[in-house]
Amino acid sequence: MEFVRLLLVFLHLLGMGMLVAMFFLQSRAGVGAPLNKGWLHGAALQLVTGVALVGLSPLTGKDYDHVKIGVKLLVLVVIGVLALVYARKASSPGWVPRALAGLVVVNVAVAVFWT
């Protein structure tokens, strides 16, 4: 079961890396470019693996702070909603990629510094 947990953590971190990479790709595309759909894929990967990690916690013997997980989930939902709304439009405002990147940084900070 430890292998499954580590695999989920690995995929969760890849999802975070995907979100960071999307910021750089979006910056390269320039202001007004359509929002890259990779934002949605990275957020979905984070959501699925995060829920799986918390769901499997009784089997893996890990205990998670549910308030912390709730805050991380809320930030991820905001990321997903923003990405979903602006990925459907022909162009996105310049503040959207910066806001998404800021929310990713907030989520990582909550994961690392909230003990």
C-alpha cells in the first residue's frame, strides 16, 4: 500500500509541476492569448490524486489535517473554475494567468508550511 501512496504523491507533484509549467507557457504566448487547457489537466490531476490520498489514508496509516485539506481543495476549485471559464474564451485577460499562478503558489505554501 505504501507504493500506491507514493505513486499518488508522485502524480500529485507532477500535477503541481504541470500548473507551474502552464504559467510559463501562458507567459510565452503573450497577453490576450487563449488560456492553455493544460491548466485544467493539471488541476484535475491534483484533484484526483489529492482525493485519492485522503481517501486511502485509513489504509496507509497517514493522518491528514482535514481543515488544511479543505483549504487546499477550495484553492484548487478556484483554480479549476477560473481555468474552465477562461479556457472556453478566445482570449484571456492578462491577470488570469498571474492569478492562477498565485493560487498555485498559495496551495504549495499551504501544503508546505501548514503543520
